[in-house]
Amino acid sequence: MFENIDTDRGQVGIGTLIVFIAMVLVAAIAAGVLVNTAGFLQATAEDAGQESVDKVTNRMDVVSTHGIVNDTGDGFAVDSLNLTVRLAAGSGSVSLESSTINYVSGGTAENLVYKNATTNGGKDLGNVSKWTASDPYGLNSTEFTAYALEDDDDASYPVLNSQADRYEIVINTSLVEGGTGGLSTGDSVELELTSRSGGSTQVILTMPQQLAGKQNNDPVPL
């Protein structure tokens, strides 16, 4: 009875076991690669999604706008643009220090960055009408400044971190326009306020038709 045993049967079983183990190892490695790839793609998708959300939500809303009129010597012009801003609905914190303003008028195109020209924690700004090309509170033609109308925690300026915060952005148009005295009757300017995350707000301002009869430092709605 024992003489009929197939002596090759044990070798075939070992070979099959080796092939099976190799297949399991290959499958395990492939599964690990797939899991890692899936995790990487998920993280990338989440980051891209969050960046897209930030670009839509993390931005400023312009609450109101006005200009300051002054006599430039060649007539009255708006030599300062003032924009009251707050956080947009659902927005996270927005820092003016890392925000920019794209300024485009009939004869000028500039990208403006923030420069602190305030005192008392951002609440006091010098007399804008006294800004000159030689002493514009440290500003130049590619900068804007701002001050806090309302700072909810009295400590966050120049970061908007609450829906109650209200900051007033000030642009010295006489400097940005290259010393021409500012914006005259009928002139228009397009401003695009962009936060660090890419969220942007656009506003177009047109200078009023009636500047004559105004006094120095008079505000005019825009």
C-alpha cells in the first residue's frame, strides 16, 4: 500500500504555498500603496476645497464710502478716498497687513499695500488734508492706511476678527495719482480689495459732479 504513494506530491504542495505567499505579499504591498495614495488625494482635495472656500468667504465688505475735498490750486478735487469695511458674512479673520488694494483710474494703475500711519492702537489718524508728497505720514504712492472706527476687543487692529469691527481705509489719491491733486469731477476709480487668502471685493467710485462751493476737508458721498 505504501509503495503507491506519489513522491512528488510534497514538492508540489510547497511550491503552491510559496506562490500563494508571494501573491499575498504583492497584494498587501499594492493595498498599502492604494491606501497611501487615497489618503494623499483626500488631503489634497480637502486643502483645495478649504482654499476655495476661503477665497469666497474670507474677504471684506465695503459698508460705506466718501471722499475728502480740498483745493489743489487748480480747483477742488477729491484727494482722499475713505472706505468703511467690515468682515463679510461667514468670513474668518482678515488682516489689513496682508491685504492689497488694486487701484485703477483713468490715468493710474497701482497695487497698494498697507502702511500703519496711526497712533493709539490704530484709533487716531493724522489730518489727511495735511498730507503732502514730502510728508504724507510716511506713505508713498503704493500704500494705503486705515484706522479703527470700532474694534470689538480693542486689541486686534489691524486684523478684522469680529463682525462688530469697523475699520476705515484711507487712500491718499493725490499721492497715488502722481501728485496731480487727486480725482476731479466725473473721474472714476475701480478698487479691488483682496485678502491674503484671495477673497476679493470690488467697488467702483465716481467723483460727484458738484465739487465747486465745497470747503477744504468737506466730505462728499461717493
